[in-house]
Amino acid sequence: MEQRIKGTTGLMMLIGSPVGHSGSPAMYNFSFQHNNQDYAYMAFDIKEDQVGEALDAMRLFKMRGANVTMPCKNEAARFVDELSPAARIIGAVNTIVNENGKLVGHITDGTGFVQNLREHGVDVKGKKMVVLGAGGAATAIQVQCALDGAASISIFNPDDPFLERAKNTAEKLKQEAPECQVQVFCLEDQDKLREEVEKADILVNGTLAGMKPHEDTTLITDTAMFRPELVVADVVYNPEETRLLREAKEAGCKTVGGKGMLLWQGAAAYKLYTGMDMPVEAYRKFQEQNEEK
């Protein structure tokens, strides 16, 4: 039997609640073993009011890194010692790196989205984008794309409390990425949505619309908005092809699903922890082999 856990093995963790469904332990432990790195990764069910104690334990146990999932991302941002530019703008973290006792918070969701597009031959630099939604994933995408050189981002959100969040994000990006023009509109204004999509290079669904068990849901009900020059991306990964992507593909658009974003945001965190590239292709093969069993 192969010995994986030794006296020198460093611990890394995922915190949030619930975490029992998470694929992160399998992904990171596979990657550590593949790259001969002496780490082990475990998930801990941590509520928001326990985040401070969890991060104290991270320092005490000299953990190199931690991932943070809902509902703890905003709370974790309050307890780290330093924030990356994107994490500072958003006010949330999903990755924490322990730099000799100083905890640095990062948000890799947007990085994962940008890398997923890049893998499909799409670069956000200089592009005009329309992003649907203003929740956590959508905000991370908006911020990272602005920082990575998108020319403009039009945010559409229903007239709910998240609309104010979108306006706050736009104000922050005026200071942090002034070369990117960010505008916010109500999703109910379908005429404005058509107008902005008509000018866009990339359309992104940053909401849960279309996720199981609501596969028939889409925020783009007028398929005439689709045209072959438009790239359509979705953060939803279950199902892999949402109604939005299926209808966009039928209209000749290049489409990009959300499964790759999930993988690449994890790979970005792995790089922050270890300085090494995550063995993405090897892990994909591992996943496929296990799905077949």
C-alpha cells in the first residue's frame, strides 16, 4: 500500500457549508499525488460565525492554503491580512494562501472564467461584453474581465437588491480599471438588452438560470439576438449544455460551457499554493475513467 500521509505532510482545506458534495478534495489530492507534492487536502463544514476560528487554525497548523465556498466567502475576506486586487474590489475570497503566517485572500472564479474562454480560443482583451447577473460568480467575471482589458461590460440584472451591487461594482471599476466602460441596466429592459447584445462580442450568463432541475430556463428568450459572430458563455455546468448554449449554437454562435471554469478556477488556486501548474489533462482523464465505472 502506497504511503501518502507522513509526519511531514502539510494540510490544506476547504471551508464552507455544506461541503460534503465538493469535488475539491479529489481534484487537489490527485494533483498533489501526481506532482509528488507532500500535501493532503480535506473539507471542513464551517459556518460563517466560525470563519475566524478556522483561519486561526490555518495559521496555527501552518496550512499552506485553503479554499472558501459559500456562505463564507465574504466573511473570510474580513479575516485575512491582505487581499488581491480582484478580491478587494469584490469583497470576497475563495482562495487563501498562507505566506509565513500572513494570510492573503484571492478570488479565482473570474480567472477560471477567463482561462476557460482562452482554452476555447477567446480572449477578453479589447472585447465588448454583456454579463447577465450580479451575484458572486457574475461579479467575479465582471471584475476579472475588466482587469484583464475588456473594452466594455454591460451588466444586466433584475430590479432586485443585486442591482445595487452591480452599480457598486461599476463604480469601483471606474477607479480600478478606468479604461473599461462598465454600465448597468435592468434585465427587464429587453430593448436595451437587444441593443447591447447586438454590439457585443461576448455574452455571458452569470446566473443559475438553466441549472438542473430548471433546464428549460433561459434569460435570452428572443433567439434573434444570437448571431454567428457572438460568443456565448455560461457559468452553469449541470447540465453541460444549457438551453442558452443549445439555442446559441443552433444560431451559429461559438459556445463555452461552465464546467471548464470550475476546473480552471481550481487550477488557478493550485498555482497560488504550489507555484506549479495543476495537471489539468491528467485530472480530466482521471475524471472520465471514474465516470465510466
